[in-house]
Amino acid sequence: MTVLRDFSCNIIRLYEKLVDTWTAIRSLKVASGIKVGLKAIEEDIARVELSEEELRKKAGKIILRSRNHTKTLMDTGLIKTAHEVE
């Protein structure tokens, strides 16, 4: 029983690390998207002017949607995972 409990704890810790990693990566991508959006507004080339908060929400949704689409494509076998490519 101790082995199973230790294994479960390790799985939970690994999951938490992955979630933290994806959260950090997503935050960096959102920040990059905001920077690009604000620069486009500053240079008057943006078709729509959004506030920084609106850009943050929009970038977050786009990144999450893209990640979900990629996962679906991998799950259905339409594209290979990184492990399959190697």
C-alpha cells in the first residue's frame, strides 16, 4: 500500500509541475501577444483597437484553443506527437 501511495504522490507532483510549466509558457505567450497587439495599435496598423486586458483575454483564448486543436489532432493520429517524430 505504501508503494502505491508513494507512486500516487509522485504522479500528482509530476502533474502539478506540468500544469505550472504550461501556465508559465501560456503566460509568456500571452505577454508576447499583448506586446505585438499594443505595438500594432501604437503604429496605427491594428484593424481593431483593444485595451491591454482585452488583448490578454483574446491572446489567452487563442493560445488555449490552438493547444486544444493540436491535442485533438495528435489524439486522432492526424499529426504525430514529438515522441513519434524522433
